[in-house]
Amino acid sequence: MPRPEPKLKINLQDGNVSIPFTPAAAQALKESINGLMQSLKVLSAKASAAGETQPKPEPQPSLEHQHVGEVFLEVFCNPNIWATPFAAKVLLTIRDDRIRVSTEAELSRLVEDVNEYIEATS
């Protein structure tokens, strides 16, 4: 009997959602999030180093990660509007042919959820 596909549990402010996911998809999402974290750190460092005479830091690209599988997952975050990586939130869209959920989640919590999934499936 084949093993059931593991589910990624994403914790939200008022609950959670679990979706079918693959380890390869989790790794790709983790890499996208790592790029976003670097952008947030660059912006945070430049903002704290900038004085009144310093120009604004160069805008960083937004994270737009999509996974198409049994369930569609889209993660979006504009790093230019968050003061630090710890304050950042992401917009999540999760949908299939029967339901669509759009909500906000804390970036730091999503990082933990993805890391827990990768640990559990490796």
C-alpha cells in the first residue's frame, strides 16, 4: 500500500490549514523564503544605518512563489513594507476545484512550519 502524501500544516493567526505537499515543493518554498529573508535583512540594515541625509534603500523584489499540485498554493510578500523580517507577513492563497482560501500569515511562523515539514519528511 503506498504511503499517503505528507501534508504541510500552515499555522495561521486563528487556526491552521493542512495541504498535500511534497518534500521537493517544500524545499523550493524554503529557498524562495530564504531569498525574501535576505531582502528583508538588507532593507532592515540599510534603514537602521541610514540617517537623514542618506537616500532611501533600493526597493527589493517581492516574493511571489506558486506551487501547483493537488492544491494550488501561492505565497506573496512585499519586503519593502516591513521594518524587520520578524514583523513581516505573507499573503497566502490556497485553492483547489472546490474551495479557495486567501489569508495572511506571519513569515516567521511560515518558516517554522516549512522547516518542521522538511524535518518530518527527511
